[in-house]
Amino acid sequence: MLTKHTLGPWAIVPQVFRGIETYKIKGPAKTGPQLIGRVEYEADARLIAEAPEMIECLINIVEALEKQAPTWGLIQDARQIIARATGRFAAAEEVNP
């Protein structure tokens, strides 16, 4: 089963929360922006906000590389990351029976 996540793009919204400078990460929703999370560090906020595009790019890279080098070790590493994030490519034997 694939894990569903809030589709991107996600946006970073700086704010002060309980006296601490924080960054909210918001994603689009039908009724208005949906809160994804809140972090204290801008670098963390940027990384989180790019997650939807990064995972989509990684999936595309894996699919393209599998056509050229299906046994390449980095593909297995990428599959594991994708599986942890989405459930896709959960096991190599599911992709290449």
C-alpha cells in the first residue's frame, strides 16, 4: 500500500510561536493551506518543504536507472528511502519478480 502525503508544493511561513522564532510548513488544501509541521530551524523547514518534490524526483530517477542498470546498488538504497517515505518499492522482489 502506498503512503499518501499532502501534495506539494509546500510553503514556509516564518512566525513567532510562544516567543520563539519558528517556521510553519504549509501544504495546499481544498479549504485553505494545511499545516504540515512547525520547526525551529529554517534549514529544517526548507528540507521538509521540498520533500514532495524530492521524493517524486527520486522515484523518477530510480525508474529511469532501472531500465539501464537494474542491479546497481544505489537503486536498492533509493528504493529503501522511497519505501520508508511512501510504501512504494517496499521490496525489490515486488518490482522485479
